[in-house]
Amino acid sequence: MRYEAPLNDFLFLLFDVLGVEQLQHHDKYAEATPDLIGAILSEMGKFSADVIQPTNQAGDIQGCTLDPETHDVTTPETFKNAYTSFVEAGWTSLDAPVEYGGQGLPHVLKFIVDEMVCSSNMAFGMYAGLTHGAISALFAHGSDELKSIYLEKLVSGEWTGTMCLTEPQCGSDLGMIRTRATPRDDGSYSLEGSKIWITGGEHDLTSNIVHLVLAKLPGAPDTSKGISLFVVPKFLENGERNGVYCGGLEHKMGIKGSATCVMNFEGATGWLVGAPNDGLRAMFTMMNEARLMVGMQGLGISEMAFQESLGFALDRLQGRALRGAENPESPADPIIVHPDVRRMLVRQKVVNEGMRALALFTGHQLDISVSHPNQESRQVADDMVQLLTPVVKAFLTDEGFTNANLGLQVLGGAGYTSDWPLEQLVRDARITKIYEGTNGIQAMDLVGRKLGLAGGRAISALFALIENFITEDEEVPHAKELRAALNRLQEATSWIATNGAVDPEQAGAVATPYLRLMALTVIAYLWSRMSAVASRKSAMGEGTQALMNGKVLSAQFYYDKVLPETEGLLTDILSGEGGMMGLKEDYWAA
């Protein structure tokens, strides 16, 4: 079915709930008026449906191909024209720096565009998606000379960028990388080594590809503290082919239109980005942005899965409603009348809207952190972004995959066939839980780094935000349940702080349920906010009544059917590592 961008939900969240219109009072975003934002989102919704979505199934079937002689990669034939249109329409430059040709619009707007692109074709969206992270890394850490060479063409979409981290012997343990960079007399470096799983490492969409590569200098510490970052273009400024080649394409279960490459660096010329041995910090600029983008991938697929399964449930005739025939003139009723089908559909809808609220809340905080005139306000917002980034990445991809599976279940046997799009959505969604740091690593980042950020400043601010929301308004919807969830999150946090300090394995053992507990609690807070706004607007006869009434009922479903999971999560956390780490090797096969 044709993708329909949830524009009403976007606008409700941006302006009725989050108050994003206030950004136009910050100098950085003075042009970001509600009218402009609304027009951009409407246009992107049409572009996603008309230009990007038609490339999705064909791209999955055709995939990418490698010429072993030339090392060139050909993308699916539908991608080239779509990418050209994407670039010509200016979508690559939306929130990029104005001084390098970008439009300088709010990051939260880019979050929504990412969702729409990934609903339409996630594999296609990855070429421009990682380029944006490369732009941010070079803008933050590159020299003026490197910026002048690369940024304008990356921003325009004339060139794309990659992130080259993983090697055959190491994934997330980057201290084990073996790629080496040897200084040359002219200030450049010669890179030798191989990287795997490189998204967009080679393709035919642009005239040049700019690789950001982690490598070690001679004599550097053989740990993550000895990593440097280099920019390595496919073609040098003089047009000469650089010594970086695609050595193979990965064989994958999904995102087959995305060229996932083995990249070999054979004396490739590169230039240092930032300071020697400080590459990991520079790369984290790109990685954190990529993690937020991956969260939007999970949400985008989840939204498309919901739309597909809802459309099917409205049309598919099977059985009769338990209350009696609803369509007696037809041989059967549509399956949406059946409670179990309705349960799956409503959960998809409610969780999607909650995840969208979490993502846009985080995106709004990101914009405040770089634009607010008050330094303290910027710091509070930045703390919130740091805290919630692993939550957005992990929870949105966990639930995105779950909702894609729910959508397939709604279709039944049809969903398992390639005649319908759900099986591709399930396959595509699965990688989001793995790359840019597995969701287990996101959970470890949350409990191991973010809870202790600035002496607990970030988590304390989150607690205060929810507490103040509950206490400042006596009419807060679901206040009792929200306070109970907040208490559980606070108790779990205290338990981790106490027990994790004594035994780090205790914190590691409960990191995943803790991240989920935080996500469900923050989304509960946002559902309460959405319900309050919708109730008020409905009582005043404002807005679309179906949307407002739907929000109130959706909040009720979330509190009745989803939030109670936090009780079990707290029990899980308080049990600690239990027998998990004590299970000895000879017990596994006993």
C-alpha cells in the first residue's frame, strides 16, 4: 500500500506537546517557523511515497552487485534516479551547517525526515544517512582545510560519506583494530588494513565517497586510547584513484539495497582528523548521531508495518465478530473486528506514537542544546540528549522489530510470503538492533557511563522533570500510575548505583531491563502529556476531534497494557545477576 506520512501526529507532537515553535526565537533557528516546518514535512511525505517507496521492493529483489575486476559496486537500478531527485530537492542539506551550503534547520525536523525515508525504503536512506554523520564529525573536529575540501560537497549530496570502524577480529572492542596509518613527509598518511560491514563503502550513486577511518599511528598505545581518525577519499583532489577498494559485499538477510562492503586500504592516502590518538572521541560525534538515526530507522519500519497490517485487517474477510456479524451482507467480517487482531494493531499504534514522542522530545532537546541563549539551559538539554541517546537507539529498534513481527502476524500466512511487504520489513528491521553498537552495548553505555554523567546530573534532571510534571498540575492524566513507574525507575537506579559500585557485573547483568524500564517510564510521562493536551483541546473544540479522542484512548491503553511491564522489570533488576554469571562452562551441556 502507499505510505501515508502521519503528518497530523508530527504536527501535534511538535507544536501542541513539545512547543517546538519556540525555537524560532533562538537566533540559530530564526527561520524555522511553524508554516515552514509544516510545508517541509508535507513535501517530504509526498516525496517519500512517490519517489522513495517505489524503489523498496525492487531494491530488495535486485540488491547490489560487485564487479570483481574493477571493484565497482552497482546499486539497484531504481536507486540512481531516486537519489538524484533526493539531492536536487535539498533533502541532504536540511539541518547541515549554513556556512557549507546547508539549510541550518532544526535537528528535530531531520529526525522526522529520517523516519519518513526509512518507512519508505530504509536501505536507500542509509546512503545519505551516514553522510550526515560524516559531516558532523568533520565540522566538529576537522581542520579548516579539510572542511573546505569536503563539507560543501558532502552537504550537497554530490559526495557521500562512510564510517569505517569494524574489522574482522574486532567489532565494538575498537582497541583491537589493526589498520595502521604511517606518516608521510607531505603531512598525509598511508593507510593499510581492512574494514568490514561498511555501509555505502562503494556504490554508483555519487562521483566520490569520503571514508572516515579509525587507525593507529606508529607507537600508539595498543588500546582504544591509541586510535586516530582519518579522512580517506575514494578519489583525491587531482582526480587520481586512491588506494581504497571494495573487496566484497556482505551476504545479508535484509537491507539488500544497501551496499555493505569489505573495504581494503592498500597504501591509501588519508589525512588526520583532530588530534593524534583522539580519534575515538571524534568518531563518537558521528556514532552518536548515527545511533539516533538508527532509532528512527526502527520507528520508520514500525510505522510502515502498522500501516500495512492495518490496511490488511480492514480488508481481509475472515470469520464473524464475537458480538455478531458486523457485515451481514458479506460472507465474513474484516479481521479487525477480532479482539486479538485488534490487540496487535492497537499496540503497534500506541507504541509507535510513544516512540515518536520520545524521539522528537530528544531531538528537541538536541536543538535547545545548540541554540538556547542561556548556557544553563543548553547544558540541561545536552545532558538529556546524552542520557536518552542509547535509549532511543535501543528501545525504538527493539520495538520496531517487535511491531514488524506483529504486523506480519496480523497478515497470517500472507505475511510470510514475499507477495506482501511485511516479510521484507521484518528482515530489514533486524539489523537495527545490532549495528551502531548492539542494544546490549547501548544498555551498558546507559548504566556504565550516562547514569554517572557529571555526578548523576543527567538522571537527576530526568527525575525532576517527571516529578515536577506530576506535582505542578493536579489534573495530570494517570498521575498515580506515572508516579509508581517513576518510583520503580528511581529504586532501580539506586540499586545499580549501590550494587554496581561493589560488583560491576551486577550493573552489567541488569543493564538491558534497566534501559527498557527507563524507556517505558519516559514514554509514560510523554503519554500523560499528550493525553493532557488532547483532553484540553477536545474540550475546547480545537484540532481534529478524532485525533484528540484517539490520543486519550491510546494513553489509556498504554497505561493499562504496556506500562505494567515495569513491575516485572524492577523485579528482574533487583534480583541482580542471580545464577547467570555463576553458571559454569561444564553446566551448559549437562
